[in-house]
Amino acid sequence: MIYGAIDIGTGSVLCLAAERSDDEAWHELISESVITSLGAGTEMNSSVALESQGRTIAAVVDYVQRLKALGAGHISLVGTSALRRAENREEFIERVRCETGLSVEVISGEEEGRLTFWGATQGLLTRARPVVVMDVGGGSSELVFGRAASGRAPASPNIGVSIPIGALALTDRFISAYPISTGESYQLKKEIDEALCTEEVRTLVESANRASERPLLVGVGGSATTLVAMRDELDPYVPSRVHLSSVTRSVLHKHIERLGAMSLDRRHRVVGLPKGRAPVIDAGLSILHAIMNLFGADSMTVSDRGLRHGIIIRDASRL
């Protein structure tokens, strides 16, 4: 059976269609995303704007139609941070239901982290080992520590934290112009450091540090994958060339410094940086850098997989 998953995120809508073969391997038929900025402005206003709703619903409708045309036997629509916070989420959910006939499942940050861990680590390793998955989203970031199994065996997340900082949300709050001023850059990084300085995060870091071997740090989400695309000058984006790439902390820092000095127009000419992500990439990369510092990690492995893959793994186990 073909499974479909649509991840309705704060910044992007992501679609995955996959079919499981007789040997239990998954084969991707569609894997696409589009930036719709559903959560734009929600840091200042707790409701999702009609214009943002319209862009996002149009993307969802298009993906649902394509999944149905493909013959998907099961389709899940999942909402995350922007819809968790939005006072008018029921209005959005009803509009999607009227357009597609499907309901949107709004999941908690903890569930988002668990499913992302499953998706990001499935088939990642040739042997079982501790893993920390860091998923930087538009409205929140999920940090999950657990043990990834080898091959196609299910992963086991031990502890997860949903942190209320994301690339789009932080950009709305702290960045007003490009190039970014020294003052705004300082305030952005200060907010990130403070958000990571909680008892929950400390407990997760301590648990990871007590593991039998040093955990593998895995970066998930548009900020991490875009970093690889910029480093390798990928145009168009090629998932297979990004997935499982290793990126050092020094390369990440160089991109933060380089982009921070650029105007928005100059950013639009950077190979590998989508136009819609150009305004928010600084915040996303800064979150990744702060988390790497937290673990004392010199590098991370980037996964092109994530929540949408975890949704399909979950759905397949239920049906």
C-alpha cells in the first residue's frame, strides 16, 4: 500500500509518498516541500493570518490531489508548532477539511520529536548506537536523545524536549533588516542560549553524555539541509547528495558570519539557498550552532528525512 504524509509546518509544507516492498524496505514516490510561512507574524499575533492560511491550504490541496492520483491508500495531515499556538487553528482545520475531506492532526511537541526521531534514524546506521536528533523548525525546535537501531529495526527515543524557538519565529522577533546589525545578532543568540538553558535540556544533555559511547548528532530540517546545499552549491537540490552528509561546526559558523553580512538581494544569489528561506536562515543556523556547542560537538550528520517519514512509519504500524 502507498502511504502519504503531509507535514504542515510553521515555515513549510512537506509531502511524502512511500510504498513498502515485500522485503520491508520503503521506496519514496514523492518527496517535496514548499515554503508557505504559515506561522509568519504569529509571534506578534496569536492567530494565523488569512493570507498565510491561503498559501498553505493551496499547497496542502495540491499535495492531497497528487497523493490520491498516485493511489495512496492512507493519507495523514499533521500540523505542528504554528497550529499548536494559533487561536484560530480550528478555522484553518475546517477550511482544510472542506477542501480535501481530510482532518488535520495537530500533534504535541513531544510527539513531533518522537516521530522525527523515528523518521530521521530509520536506516541511518549499520549498527545500533546512541543518537541525538536536533530538528530546527519554523516555530519550535525538537531535541531527542535515544538509541537508533541498525538496519530497519525501530529506533528507541529515550528523552525528548520541545524548545519554543524556531527559525521563522525568531526572525520575526529579532531581525528587522539585512545585513543584520550587531545588536540584533547579539539579541538573537542571547535568546537562543536562554531557551536552551532549562532543566529539561540539561537533563537530556547529561543523559546523552552518560551514554556508553559518544552520541551521533543528527541535524534535521530545512536549516540543516540548506547548509549542505549551500556548502556544496547544489542547484537544484538533490536529496541523495544531502542525506547523511557531515558538516563541521567551523563550516556552520563561517556560513552564519558570511550570510549575516549580506543584504537580502545578495542572499538571493547564493547557490543552494532558496529565496523563501533566505530571510530566516540566520536564526536556523544559529540554533544548530548553539546546540552543537551544548554537546561540544565538532560535527553533525545531516538527515534529509524527518517528521513526514516518522508519520508513515507510525501509520504503517497501525494498519
